[in-house]
Amino acid sequence: MVLSLLSDPTTLVISAVIMIFALMFHNVVQAWMASRYGDPNPRLSGFMTFEPQQHLEPIGVLFLFLLGFGWPRKVTVNSRNYRSRGRQEALVWYSGPVAYLIIGFLCTLAGAIFLSVGNVDLFRSFRITASFATIHAIINLFPVLPLDGAYALLALGNPSAKRFMAEISRFGILGFVVFFLALSLLGVIRRLQMLFEGLFDLIIGLIPGLL
């Protein structure tokens, strides 16, 4: 993130502040979902507050600034607290990517508002930030540890997914990087990003005076 935006300090500051908030929002949403399904553990552990020291993982924040993709601390859940254990716990994990999509949509909306009043620079800043948030949502959908999608499938008890994750996990961080490098080179992440951003634009386009 830093390397690509050093020449654009306004976008750098906006993206940094919003994405750090997004990491915390991701955890708060998961904690809220867990509490809704009868698991008080995340709430009792402090994950329903917006305290940076509770949510932010130093290495995750470092990667956010260096590579444009970061992660917060993992929300602590207790599988035994869910009435429908597999399905409800999976929904808790999948609510994390949804949180990033909410941030992505709100940034797209903010950008459209600024464009409607003629501020092209802030439009660009918020669109770039929306892209960062959307990419976080997309990546977290994939079943690779330690991503939300992986924990969701583990909660559902999918044997094939467990075998796949075990194979990737054998290679540690290298396997994680190579997997997503392959997805990027194949254009999978970009296509999904365009899909979600197109959906955001479609919804915002229904608002008179925007886009």
C-alpha cells in the first residue's frame, strides 16, 4: 500500500485510516454474529469494542502497509456454544468478508458523492480504498488458513476442504503466497473484484445524481 501510494499522500492517509478501521470492524462484526448465535466468548474477550490493541495484529498491519493486504487478530469463538454448531459458526466466519464488503460499498458511495460535487481527487482516493476493502473480502473467502473461508469450511466439517487446506498448510506462508499469486496471475481475484465493484456501482447508480 505504502509503496504504491507514496506519490499520493491524500489517498495514502485515507486508505490507511479506513483499512485499519476495516480490520477492527471485521472482528466486531464477527463478535456480534457470534453473540447473536449464543456464543458470548468473543464479546467477553473484548472483540465487540473498537480498541486497536484488542484487534490489530502488528504483522498484519505491517503487511497491510507493504502489500495492501493485512489481517487482524483472530476472533476467539467456542464451537460448543452454537445451537447449530457447524452452520452457525460458519456464518460467523463468513460475516468477516461481508464486513469488508460493507466498507467497500461505503467507500464507493463516498467516492460517488465526492464526484457528484466535482472533487475528482477524493473520488479517486475513496475508489482506491474501496478496492483494498473488496480485495480483503475476496481473499478471505478462499479456504486457505488462516483466512475466514478456511475456518468456515472447517466448522462445516467438509472432508475435501480439510484435505486441500492441509496440503496448502504444509508449505506454510510460502504455500499461502504461491496460491494467491497463482490466483492473481490467472485473473481470478481481479474478475471477482470487478464483479463486486460493478454491483456497488449498479446499486449506487439507482440513487439520483450519483454515478
